[in-house]
Amino acid sequence: MLTAVRAVRRSLTHFRSLSTSAMASGYQQANVVILPSHLANDFQTFCRSNPAPLPLLYRSQSGESSCPPLARDADIRRDISQYCVFEAGRLVKTVSSLQSYSTEPRAASEQQAAEHGQWSHMVCFYLGCSFGFEGRLKKAGVPVRNVEQGRNVSMYRTSVPCVSVGVFRCPLVVTMRPVPAGMLNEAVQITHLNPLAHGAPIHIGDPALLGIQDLSRPDYGDQVELQPGDVPVFWACGVTAIEAILSSKPSLAFSHSPGCMFMTDIPDSCPSPITPPADPAAPPAAADPDPELTPLCFPVSHNPLFYSLASQRAVGRIRRLETIIGEDPGERGIRALFVQDELLRSCLALSHSSSVAITTGFPTHYMHSPPDETDGPPGAIAMATMLLALGKQVTMITDRRAVEMNQAIIEEAVSTGVLKTAIPLVTFENTSPDSALHFLCHHGDPSKPRYDHLVAIERSGRAADGNYYNMRGINIKHLVDPIDDLFIAAMDIPGINTTGVGDGGNELGMGKLKEKVKNLMPKGGLIACDVAADYAITAGVSNWGGYAVACGLYLLHTCPPHRRYLRKGLGPEPTTSPAQLQDWAANLPSVDKEESVLSTLVRFGIRSGKTGHLAMEVDGLTFHPTHSDIITRLLQATLGPAP
């Protein structure tokens, strides 16, 4: 069927320069780049180094105009409706055929032959195209707006650099298709199964996060309009190869004109690329995708709008972590505050973060010195340990009264090997209306935040009357610095997410659940924190929430769909080395490490929250067997075999 279509295209001039977006439904389409042979090996490596934008279907032999594994009776010099001709990195013209470049003038060398247009010294690269998944989107009921609107797809040059190889260095180019928010999972899962057509999206949400300032002005293609309820979804695009031509400046090169693709005979259900160039005639290799690696889409931020991806396997395990920490052996009624996937979404946001500030400290024992409890610091250190292992910057924010104590706790954690390195410790004073803004952002500029995530774990939170209460309803405001103001200010600063971890409803960040706290928790009307976080993680003991965050981050960073999304499909497909996995696993919480941290706190005079005992317990629950058992089960859910 496609052989006939190609034959008709060759003979009918009115087909020239038409977009192929809605053509050949059910088949893969291909971007085409034709380069001098002396650049071919580097370009092939460039494709392998950037697999999402440049999924390599086939590399031809020098001078080969057919491509047997992709299409029968093809002639690449005539089978595209419009070609671009580049000289010295400049687009000089578009043509409807490359036949005139098949003449063979004499040349002294292979490079000179290619430079003078000898087809026998040109190499064709066929790269996957996102038009190859549009048919399956339509079958699933996902609207394809560019087809609906009769337009070429929108393509944008981003500020994201590809991995460079030799002379090939350029920005990533993406296509944008609007997708209704309620159908994002369908769009992600359908395209994930078609790596030949760029696979799953590499970004969902605000285009500015890719350096795209105006969706109405695409760099290639046509403007495609979003409908009410649509979310902009971005896939890596093969037009990245044209940017590579522009930057590398070969004396002569050709490509398809954006939107005018080569139509192959490969069904759009074919899941694996062809292996070039060892066996150019090899058929596409079949694959049996692991259903547990199917990605799911979750909203992470509304300011700016941003979604992330994680596999069904990782999501299932993180939900298991959430169930474990939701247990309530202390019978405090915390289950009533539970909201599913707050842990998951917080972990996704933290995974995308680069600089995290953590605060803890609940001075519930106002009659003792120090007044703090043993819940909070162990969970904070567990999160910091994993964040540091993943290459994040971490800062601890504490009360002025507790600087010396927390400095000693951090130093002890380093000396015992719990922490790899010391964490900067800072305080916050609200001395002016702009104090919080200047603390959070360089020079008080909201576009230049110092941190992209604030985490409060078992941190005393401000109630509606401006006071701070322990669970007994005692006002402890005189012992608490106004760190809440940072969370309030962060609500209006794009790009800063916040997490609160609590076990009673009076902790910083639990304001997100304040109506539940008021109605369902003892003294809730008085003690409920009024300051919300983007994510409110509830746990039977707050430390458990910190342990679960560390485990969730490990699961995400060993999740192939999430790791691909983090790097926007650029760089070679990561194969995590055993040494890397061992290092990440070594930075998970463990019974030994958490027992060590707790013993340090007790030695410094820090007491159990519920009982006030100076003993190896947290919230009235002894470390053995209660806390040690929870830690063991969290590790089993993270590292053990799938349930």
C-alpha cells in the first residue's frame, strides 16, 4: 500500500510540500538527514547519545538511495514531498527532488567528492518521527489537535542542550501537542510503547521550563491552539537533526522539510529500532515491553504547571511505603488525615529539585532544656542523606536557640558515617516585610530562588490565632522562630514546592489538612496548623515519613521511565552500575543508622514526645521493636522482590 503512495507522490506535483501528519495511519514515518560520509560515524554516535530526539531506524551505505529494512521499492531522492538543501550550515533552498545531486563529477578525495555533491559519498540517516504515534492516539480517543486543525505540528527549539559528539552540538527540538488533562495517562502510555516515534513525552506543562517563551511562535511547523482543559505536552523531535546540521556546518547536507516525512512500511506497533549498520537488511527486532514499566502521569506543581512520570512498579512500591507509615500504633487517630499519593507527589517534586531546605524541631517539652523531642531530626537526616547521595544541595533551617545543638547533631552524624558530609545550618529572622523573599531568593528576585523545595518534618506550625501549640494545647510560641513565613512566601514564588510531614495536625505544612484536623483530632480547633504545604505527608510517627521519602527517592532514581523523563531523553540509555546502586542503597535509612541517630539525641538530652522520657523511644514507642520493625518493612518494600 505505501509503495503505491510513494509512487503517486513522485508523479503528482500537487502532493509536494504537504505535511504527512495525517497520512499513512498505522505506519511509522521518518525524519531523514543526508550527510557526507566523513561525518557519518560521528552523527551515528550523536544519535545513540540522544535517543529520544534521534531514534535511529536505519543508516544507509554510502550512496545508497533505498532502505530495504524500512520500505520496499523506495528511492530517498524522490520519496519526500519537500527537501531542505544546506550549504555550510545555511538553508539555501527547498526542492522537490534530489535527483539533480546524483551526478558524479570527479574529485580527489572522498570528502571532496561529498562536498561536490557526489551522491555516492553521501550517507542517509532515517530517524523516528512522532507522526508515527498519532494514529494510535486517535484510536484511543486522544484528540490530535494539529490534525483536527489541519495544521503541521508545532516544533520549538529549546534551551536544553543535546549531548555533543564531534562537530554535532545543538539544542533539543520538541513537538507540542495539546492533550486534555484527563487523558494525559493515555497519551503517555500509548507513546511510551513506540520508541521508534520518540517514545513517551519528555516534558508536560509550562513551556518556559524548556526555555520556550511563546507557544504562538513555533520555530518550525504551525501554531496549534490549545482548547479549554488542554495541557501542553512535549515530545522530543527529529528536527533536532536539522539543528545539528546548522551548527556543524557541513559544506553540503540535505534533510526532509519539517513536517514532510518519509513514509515507511513499518507498523506503528513495532516497538524496537533496527540495529545499524552491522546488518542493514535486518528486520525490526520484536520486544515484549514490561507492563510494570508502563509510565503513569502525576501533577507535581501548578505554579508553574508541571507533571512528572513514574512507572507502575515504582508507584506501587511508593504507595506501599505510604501504607506502612500510615499505621498508628500510638492510636493518635492519624489515619483520619491520610490523603493518597501525597508521599508520591512530594518524592516526584524532590526528584526534580536541585536545592532543598529542610526544617525540623518541635519544642513540646517547654519545661526542659532542650525542649525538643526525638521525633523530627532522625527523619530530617534520613532525607538529607538520600538527597545528598542523589547530588542535591541540602540546607538545614533551625531556630536560633537550637543552632549549637543541631550543629552537634550534624557533626555526630558525619562522624558516625550516617551523613556523608556536613550540611549547612542556617536560621531565619523576620525583620522586614521582605525578609522571607530575600531569604528564599537571590537579591529578593522571585525568578532566582535559592531553593526549589522546602521540607518541614515534625516542625511546630503556626495556628490560626498566630500561636504555636503542642498536642496538649500549650502555647510554645516563645520557643519557635517564624520559619512558617518561608512556606507562606513560597506560595507566591514560582518554582518552589513545599512539603510538610506530620503526625498530629499541628505541624508546619499540615494546614493543607486543617479542616480535617479541626474536626477529627483532639483539640483540633485550637492546635491545627494554619500554614499549608503543597504536599502533606501524614505518618504514625513523623520520622517514618522522612524514612519513606528517602526510600521513595531511591525508587524513582531506579525507575527507567522517571530517569528518562529527568534527563529529557538525552544521553545514552542509563545502565545503573552495581556500584551506583550499592551507594544509593547504602544511603537508605537502616535500623543501625536510625538507632545511632536516636542514641545521639538521647545523649544530648532530647526526650520522647508523648512521654517526656529520656530513653530510646519516639512518641512513647520504643525503638525496638516498633521503630526498628517499621524501618525493616520500609526497606523490604523498597529493595525486596515485587509483591
